[in-house]
Amino acid sequence: MWNRAIAVLNLLVLLAGSVWAVDGTFQGKVIDPPSNLPKPQGWIYVQGRNHMLRRVEVSHASIVFSNSVPDSQHRKCGVECLTAGQEVRVTAEQDHSGEWRAKRIEIIRLTSNRT
């Protein structure tokens, strides 16, 4: 009886953990995928200052421009606006397999070759 109750309680705690998942925020530069990997549709790679590389699914994220980007360069855009060289701040949730799923991406700095 007690073993069954403990097993049910443990299962509820494990299932509740995914419901209470907390968003994470990290910042870095969008880079091209590693040369041995194809460029996945709807995903970007973000490298932080500590050189940590994160793969982020961005197909459902809202993409906005930071106040540090001049108003003249703001426009409505989607995933196609995210290019290598940009600095971004990502708010995302990690799924059960450890993949990052972005909810919001803020473009902090555009690439230097952009006008």
C-alpha cells in the first residue's frame, strides 16, 4: 500500500516538474552551424561570451529589436531576420531532451556589414 502511494507521489512530482518549467535567458552572437552539420530550418546557433554554443529552435519565437538598434533599422520580421553576426538575447524554455525552444528573441546588435 505504502509503496504504491510513494510511487504515485513520485510520478506526480516528476510530471509537475515539466509544468513548472522556468524560462531561461541568455545572450550571445548568432553563428553559422558547425561545418559538419547542415543548416537546420527553424533553428539558430548562439555562442555566448564564454564560448558556450546553444542550438535554439526559433520557429515560434517573437522577434523584436532592442532600443540599441536605431529605429530606422526596425522592421517586422521573422526567422529570416536572424543572421550570423547578430548579437541576440534569447528567452527560451528547455524541453525534456535538453533542446532550447525560444519564446522571444531580442536583436541587440545587427551585423556590422548591414546599413
